[in-house]
Amino acid sequence: MIAIINSGVANISSVVFALQRLGIAAEVTTDHRVITNASQVILPGVGAAQTAMKNLKDLNLTSLIPTLKQPVLGICLGMQLLYEASEEGDVACLGVIPGKIKKLVGKDLIIPHMGWNTLALQKKSPLLEGIPGDAYVYFVHSYCASVSDQTLALTHYGQDFSAIVQQDNFYAMQFHPERSGEIGERLLKNFAEIKS
Amino acid sequence: MLAKRIIPCLDVRDNVVVKGVQFRNHEIIGDIVALAKRYSQEGADELVFYDITASSEGRNVSFDWVEKVAKEINIPFCVAGGIRSVETARTILAKGADKISINSPALENPELINQLVDAFGTQCIVIGIDSHFEHNDYHVYQYTGSEKTIQSAKRLTQDWVQEVQQRGAGEIVLNCMNQDGMRQGYDITQLSALRPFIHVPLIASGGAGLLQHFLDVFKLANVDGALAASVFHKQLIDIGELKSFLQQHQITIRK
């Protein structure tokens, strides 16, 4: 069973419905025991980093999440929260992945980066099994992580940035796999099959 | 590269999908969930669900319908219709919507835009604008869901697009009323005139009738997406065919 952490920000239902369509059992929770015992954990989220970090702190989840041993997937804001800090509201984050989240930059760039953009795969990973090289996925964000050793796939919008990353058992996607058509479904399915 | 978006809109009234011409004389088109599913499978890049009379009737969009559609589709889902409070928006997002679009309620109470942005983030908040050309300028209209309620919002469209962006709106859908339902092409003149003032994604709405109209609006008005209703509902244009056509003409499209 996958535990979906309820960080109190919107869009959790989209993730729940996507897993339901795939027939993958999941539970939305803030319960430490449920999270610790889950086969995988998803940290979703849209909205502001500051609000989400405050919610996680209030639930005592900021100390629990970095210690999790099973596969963990951060989605969108959930990805950004896994880094050390975010420029958005200048807030300290969970510190699982080294680096700081920064605002997207580029000449005359329309912000937010909203819509379908392509992945450029950088490394092999079970998470990327069956994903073609030029797959389109759905993004909605204004901040991003730069390309680093953790980058499994990057995307270009004004600049190259990390679209999918991995640090040990922590995986993260800047886009929304739950709203990325068949490609997104495959990514979620792949994640659900990664064992501890 | 970021792809241009093709966005079918489900105009809903009394639990069925309807379509009018220039916001009047609505006819019944079909079943909500069946259409939503078909568009998602045909390759739509996003789906908009718009309860057209919610605002003018002082109620909000049906939560049950939002959930039924959200469960079926695997593409982004934007919901519009009578959303007047942060709490209503929260419920709709909890039912599986990804974005909230507001139109008349934003004109009634512009501060609502800031409140929604603070609660859910810029990327979540879309502003729909019904814009009409008259007296040599573009003017905003509200309560356009019914001919009994439609009225001028007493604002110039250019002023309003700038204000909503200052308040944090993450996307603007510009419904060009003179073209709505006419299937004679998007209002390239209006969209091009306003584009320099819009620094968030801009979605063209109103007037699509032919494949060429979509190509024109992407090439000539530099919009990020094109929204249409009747041409998709009535199967005058197949989304898959449209996307192949645009791709052949060097428009970046998700296939």
C-alpha cells in the first residue's frame, strides 16, 4: 500500500484518482505509523513552499520524512520540498537532496511554466522503464532545481532544469505524472513497482 | 520544447453539455463524462469544465460532476463556474480539479484573486475574461452565462488583464465575444493587441471553426493554448487530426 502524505495543500485527489485508475492501493494520511509501514510513500503538492513546510512541521513530519527507507516520490512542490531550501519565500526544506530551489529564469519567459514539455533522459533507472526519449509530461511551476548528479531526466524552459531526480530511495518529479496521460501513468506504475 | 495546448471546454448547464452562439440559444450537446473521456483519449492537452449559469444564478459548480470527471481523465482539469470563495475552491480542488478559473466573481471582488493565490498558488488560478469590442476598444462583460443577466463590467480589457496579473493570476483565458460560436476564426486582432500586456500563459477562446483557425492563432497571436467547444462537441474537428495538421505546419504539439 502506498501512503500519500496529506501536506494540506491542494491537488491530492488527482494523485489518488490516478492510482485508482491503475488499480494501485493508496491511502491519504498524516499518520506516522501508516507512513513508516507503507510500501512506498508519495509527497504531492502544489502551492507555496512556505505553507507546505509549515503544515509538515505542524504534523511533525519534517523529521520523519528524511528517515524513510522505502521508495519516496516527491511530486511538483513535493519534489522541491526534498531539497535543502527554496528561494520561494526563502524557506528551509527537508534537506534530503543537496541544492536550493530557484526561480525559473530566461529572457521574456512566460511564468509559470505551464503545459506539456519534453523529457531528455540522462540516466537509466527502473523508474524510466518504457519511457521514450522525447516523452511529453505536464508541468505547472515557477521554481525549479538545477541539473545535478541526481538528475535522471531534464527539461528545457528558458534554461535546463531537473525534471526527474533520484537520491538513494528518494525520487522526485517536477511535473505532474498524475496528469501526464499515459506517460505519467507508466511513471507512477514504475514507481509503485520499485521495492525497498 | 513547451507544446502549444489544445483545450476542449465542456460548457455545462443543467447537468448536460450545451453550446450557444454568442452566449445565447444554448442547445444540448451530450453527456458530461462521456465527452470528457473521449477528449482525454483523443489527445486533448487539458480539459475545462465550465458551469455556464452558475455565476449568474448565484450558485457554484456541482461538486459531484467535478469528481466524476476528475476520476476519468488523465490530463489537467480546470473547473469554472460561480466560484466565489476560498472554501468553495478548496472543495473543488479536493474533488480532483487541478486549476480553478474565475470570471464574474473576480469582477465582483478582485481581492478574491489574491486570496485564492495565497491559498493555492499562482499556478492554480486562471482568470477567464469575456471581452467585447465596442466604442473602439475592448470592454469586459460579466454574467455572460445567460442573456437575461449579461452586463458590462465597466472595465477596459487591457486594464483588467494587468490588474489580474498584479493580483497573482497564473493564466488568462480571453473569450472574444464577437467571435464566440461563429466558427469564423479566433480574434487574432484582439489577442495580438493584448498579448504584449500578458506575461502569464494566454489561452485564446471563441471562434474556432476550421483547422486553419488554430494554426493562425498560434502563428499570428502567439497564444499558449487554444480553447474550443462546439467544433469538438459536434465532431467537426477531431483532436488527433488537428494535432497532426498543426505538427505538419511546424507548431510544437504533444502527440
